[in-house]
Amino acid sequence: MTSTASTPSSQRSFYAMEDWRGGTRSLLEEQDYWIDQVEGTIPPDLRGTLFRNGPGLLDRGGISLAHPFDGDGMICAFTFVEGRVHFRNRYVQTAGYVAEEAANKILYRGVFGTQKSGGCLANFLDTRIKNIANTQVIYWGDKLLALWEAALPYRLDSSTLGTLGLDNLDGLLQPKDTFAAHPRIDPQRQRLVNFAIQPGPKTKIHLYEFDLSWQLIEQQTYAIPGFAFIHDFALTPTYAIFFQNPVRLNPIPYLLGLRGAAQCISFNPQQPTRIWLMPRNGGTPQCLTMPACFVFHHANAYEEGNQITIDSIAYDHFPSPEPGMDFRNVNFAALPPSLLWRIQLNLEKQRVQQNCLDSRCCEFPTVHPHWVGQPYRYVYMAAGHDPVENAPLQALLRRDLITGEEDIWSFAPKGFVSEPVFVPKGIGGQDGIWASQGDEEDGWILQVVYDAADEKSHLVIFDAAKISAGPVARLSLRHHIPYGLHGTFTGFVKNSQ
Ligand code: CO
């Protein structure tokens, strides 16, 4: 799939690599404090907790990890209580983290290329996996869970962030099972929907739907041919939608101790991307194809008669981590840009039409939670500052999918952003089920920004309807937070302070 973006050959001066690099430092200290440096006004109706997850540790025993995705999960909680915000961060005390803390050295290979010291002999045939619990954190049915897609969830104490242990969801999951890091909440049926990948000659996709008390309401298992690297899915009232990217896995270099598993994935541009529509209540899956692309994240999807629309962030090819490359010296301009595409499926004619909506690189798309799976108008993303060049994410972008209008605020040159989280205005539920039936723009956007000017991170709050007006509040932390992955906001306010 070829995008409409052009990539200039020379890097422009709207950011400096050394500034970006400041957000790749480990955060060793675990903190607890009320944030006292606030510019602007914290919206009084914001009540609840923003939980965020991401790699907190980027080196161990003086050795850098090969890739941030291999870093141990660290949870941050921003709790909004009566116009004040309390901050806390804790490492997930996974078995691997505890063991490596005690040894102060890397004991496990990482999926994205981190190796134990001692060369390939030390890594030869070592296929033990460290559950790093670093990708997402969700609050649902009175449980706070840290998720990593290749293993079981870790349950945390939602007040203290202390680790309670692995959680098998009341016996649903076996010790070797997985649980994806991208659950979606169906706002109509008030269900949490998630999947699990089981590799094999055929890849099995397990689909689970839970009610508000974690009772399993639906469970389906589908098998698709070949290897599948699936990080996220899209949800409509009828379907769970999966993109099978055209990648192959050659595990030999991994088994020989030469490469991480993700470095053994190769992209085949001659093969199509397969779009699988799995009926949520059982039945026969449908498969349509589109030109090769690689998708990590979907923004949203919806049905209109026989047509299904899916908005996704697509790369021309798999942005593969190269062996031996120092991720802190990554050449952004040389990587494939991540772009917003609209993919429309005509189920009657079995046709797929895809359009790139913007030449600006973007990632971490989100929408108002009431519009998940429904026809919608606005998507919010972390985006590049420059309209065409692939670069670090420095801006918050809202795109109007009807008019094409963009509403943007950039933190360039010194600011680097994380995933935006949408919080509907009004009274929120504890589980991401929102009582308010306001307008689609009626909400707040929360975003953590690393600012190289003071080498600290800040939580910024935007009115979702007026991004280009800038943040309504900026809360300054006393330290930085390494670039994170995903988070959720809940009405949960219990705080041990
Ligand atoms: Co993700």
C-alpha cells in the first residue's frame, strides 16, 4: 500500500534528537505526591483516575535494552479529587522484574531484541518469556489489570498500585495462555471485549466478552491460516475485526540466540493484508483483502447496511527493529510513516476501498467512548509537528472525518507527546461506561508530555472541542516519565492518601 506522503530526505530543525532522547531514560524512583505546580484550571468535573502503563526501565545493570518495548511495565496513576491531582507510580512486580531487581542484571531475553550478556551462546535456545506487563492498564469490574499481549494479566491494587499477582480471570486462562493488551468496551451492551492469540500452524484467535462483573458472556474461537502478528482489533455491534498483516516468522535466528523474536519477522509486500470479520456471536468468519500494509492500531469501526468502515493507522511495511541498532539513535525520517487510513468494506460486492486521509504521521488514535463501534465524526491522535515528515510525536491532533478539518496543538520543538485519552464531560462510571449522553466533542483530552526544556513530564488537559486553543491546564511533575504506551481513565477515585 503506497501512501500519499512524501518523505523529505533531510531532517528539519523542529526537534533535536538529544531532546527526544531525554524521554528514553529510565525512571527508577517510585513516587507519591500531590501535584502542586499547576498552570490554568483543572476542570472541576474531572473526577477519577487516569491510569497509564509503559516501559519504565530502559536499562538494567548498566546495559541498555535493545528496544523500549522490552522495558518492564511501570504504572502511573493521576487521581483527580476536588480540583487537585495526586500522582503515584509503581513498577509491576512481575516474577521477571523481581528476579532481575535482585540480580541487577538482564536474566531474560526480550521479544524486541534485548539479549542476556554473554553473546549468542548465553542466549542459545533460551525461549523463556518474561511477562513484562507493560502495554495497557485497565480498570473493569473492580479489577485493575496490567496487560501485555503475550502472557496473563497482572492484577494490581487500584489504590496503592501494589502487585497482587497473575490473574487468570476466574480460571478462564491457563498459565501459558495470553490476553491481548487492547480490550475494547462496547458502550451499548456494557461489555469488555478482548482477544487472545494462540500461535500454531494455524493461528487461533480466542474472543471473549465480559459483563461488568467479569462474567463471561460470549466466547468464540476462530482459526486462521498461517502466522499472525495482531496487536489490536476493531469492534462493531456485529463483528470483531482483525488485520492479519502480511508478515512471516522465521524463528531460527531467535532459537540460535542471534535475534529477538520480533526481529525474525519479515514483511512480504507481495502478499495482501487480510481483514478478518469474526462474528461476535459465532458463525463463519469472512475474509477480505487489501494491498500490503502493517497496522498496530485501529481508531474505530462501524457498520452501515452492507458497508463496514474501519479507520486505522497503517505503515507501508513492518517498522522492524534492526539487530544491533541503538534505538536512541533511530533515524525517524528513514522509518515508514504511520498514517491514518479509512478502509471501507462492501460486503455485498466483497470489495475493499482504502484511502489515506492525511500525510501527517500519527499514532495512538482514540475516540469518545460512546461512539466506539458507531458512526462517528472525530478522531484524536498523537501526531507529528510537520505535515509530511516522519518524526517523533509532538502534537495533539483532532481530525473531523466529515469535513477533513484539523484542529491541532503542537508542543514542538521541546515537547514530545504520548497517547491522548478522551474523558467525557459529566459524571463518569467506574468502568469506562459513561452516563453522559452529550455531544461527541463534549469531553477532555488528557495527555502526558515530556518537555526537554525542563527535562520533566507534564500532564496537559485540553477541551476536546478546542484543541488549537491549547491546554486548559498544565500540571508539572517533579520528574520525567519515560515515553509510555496506553492508558485508561475511570471514575475510580479511591486513594490511599
Ligand atoms: Co497498542
